[in-house]
Amino acid sequence: MGVFVLGSINLDAVARVDDLPRPGETVAGLSLELFLGGKGANQAVAAARMGAPTRLMGAVGKDDSGASLKGKLAGYGVQVADVAELSGAPTGQAHVWVSNGGENMIVVTGGANMMITPQQVAATALEGQRVLLAQLETPAGAIEALFKAGAAKGGLRVLNAAPALPQGAALFPLTDILILNQTELATYARLDHEPAKLEEVSKAARKLMSRPDQTIIVTLGKTGVAAVRRDEAFLVEGRKVKAVDTVGAGDCFCGALAAGLAANLDLREAVEQANAAAALSVQKPGAAPSMPSKREVEVFLEG
């Protein structure tokens, strides 16, 4: 059973700096590199690297960047037949600044990613797709169409509600598993601070549940990952590693989680696997290039 990802595909321009600039400040860049990126692309690569048959639905411009990114995705083992090349919009771009401490700031220009329509999604065959994974860097109408079609096919609908957008909450009732980080949880739950302890995270997460069978997973950075259901909650502790680049860590977690669920791991096993994959990913530069293989994750968990 496979993973079907609906999501963004971007060209990431990553500039490394000593310290991130403050508003109005200009700083010297140490280096500039171009990578395959976008939440959809990153998560699809992560799932494929973890051994799941993975299809990506998205859009790029009919330009050199788009053709190059499709080729890179295919090279990672992602099926790209559902990635459209559009002449009416450029390939999406993300401008990423990464400090020596591994922190980052990102500005995304959606381009062709925002041209995906509900009609395109509704016409897509979803048979054999165990997990349907989406984020919020593509139109909400397209995600709604995917989740409605997926429910009819028995797929497990997973939403990474990032970035935190007002229209994201309208998709929660259609979602089986919702993935958020602390900032996104605080935004959607309308808190004035980011919850950190499991009890507080669980209380906030349950405010967002619209059905008793939903699961909300909250990534807590170095602390680990909380998984919350109506009647239970547990914490998988973070792993101590030296972070080189945190860009794409959340995407790595989402893709690896989807792969685990597609392989019929139980929730705790899938979260532990995804947590380990994300810990490995931050030790390498770039987003898609940092996604670990299934074997690398297995060795890490054994050690």
C-alpha cells in the first residue's frame, strides 16, 4: 500500500549566514546553494526514502527549474506522473536563510503550486493508496477534494496544517491525523503561548478535534513528539543530535510517518520511526537531500 502526497514543489535558494538578520539589517551570506524543496516534494522524498511506494501530485512551471525538479524527484524514487507542467505560472521558489546555529527563516512564493484545482484532484485515481498526505502550500479546495475522494476509497487522511493559515482549520473535520508544531498548535488553538508539557499540549490539541476518532500529533522540537487521541496521549522523547540545518525536519517527520502508517505500523511505532528520521535529517544540509533511508533509520534506532 502506498502514500499519495498532494503538495508544493519549490526551488529552494538556501543562503547560509553567521546570524539571521533583524528587520532592516543587511548581513553577508557565507554561501548560496539551490535545492529541491517545497513541503510536498520534501515529504514525498521522505516517504519514498523510507521504502513506501510514493506518488506526488503537484505543479511546476514549464521552465528549466520545473523540469530539473521533476527529474530530481524521480531520482529519489517518487512517482511524478501526477506533476503538471504549467505554462501560465513559474515554478515555486523558497528563499531560505540558515544561521550557523541551524535556525532558519523562509519566504515562499507559490507560483504554479497555487494553480492545482479540485477538478484535477477529483479526476485522479487513488486506488491502492493507504495514506493521503497534504499540507497548506496548495489551494485548500484541492486538499478538500483529495480528502473527500480519499474517504470514499478508505485512505487514511493526514494533514500537516502548515503553514498555519485561517483556511486550514476548515479542513480539520476531514482529517484523520493532524500534524502540527508548537507554533501552529498555539495559533489554531488561539493560545497566547506555545504549550510545551504533554498535559498542556493534549488539552490544546483536543480543542481542535471534531471527531472522537481523530489523532493530533504535535512536534515539540528537541523535546520530542506528542501524540494525542480523545482518550490517551503519549510522548516520544527527542533524540540528542547536533543540528546542522533544521530546514525540512518537519517535512521529514511527516513523510516518514506516512511511510510507517502505509506499512501498517501502529501509531507509536510510526511516530518513533518518524522521530528518528527527523533527528537524522537535521545533521545534513538541505531539505530533500537530507532525508534518510529506511536502513539508516533502522541502524539509528538500533544504536
